Amino acid sequence: MNPRATVRFASACNGLLSAVACLMIAGCNADPQKKEARLKQLEPAALAAAQERGRLDLNCEQVKANVLSVEGAADGRVYSLFRPEYKIATQGCGKRTVFTVACTDEGYCTAMAQNSAIEPVK
């Protein structure tokens, strides 16, 4: 076989394999039931991250957290990341604040302050 033809054939195979892999990834992101199940699966880690941040920001050991909303940030494009964001309210010691918690697909979550507002609870 001609060396140039071999290189072209190998290049075509690599391109085909890349295309198949991309389609498989896009298919996984597009399944709403799998996405919903994954959002539920990551929720405890998101709550734990918000509680830990709440303990620090509210200066309180007994902090309760509840999910206000969830957005599964994967839009189905081939190179999009699954990075869900949870809006979580934390409350303790007569104070309340809201965090945005972003999680990776591996289950690592980071709580970020919405606006640094700590409100007194009535």
C-alpha cells in the first residue's frame, strides 16, 4: 500500500472515531431522564457544600439548607459540560443567606455567595 494512502486512511479513521465519540457524548447529555437522575444524585453533595459555607458565613454550627432551584447546565452541544447549579438557602442562629452551588459531574461542589447578604430571620 502507498505510504500516503496509509496516512490518509489512518487520518480518516481517526476523524470517524472522533465523530462517533462526540455523537455518543451528545446523546448522553440529551437524555432528560438521565440528566434529571444525575441532578438528584448530586443534590446531597450540593446541600453539604452549602451547609459548610453557611456555617462559616453565618458563624453558626447548626445550619439547615434547602434547595430553592436547580439548573442542569448542559445544553446538549457536543463540547458542553454538565455543570449543574443549585440555588440553596441556608439558615441558622437567626440568620439566612442564599448560595449558588456549582457541582462537577464527579460530585465536587462549590458554594458561592449570591450577593453576600445575610438577612435576619423573623
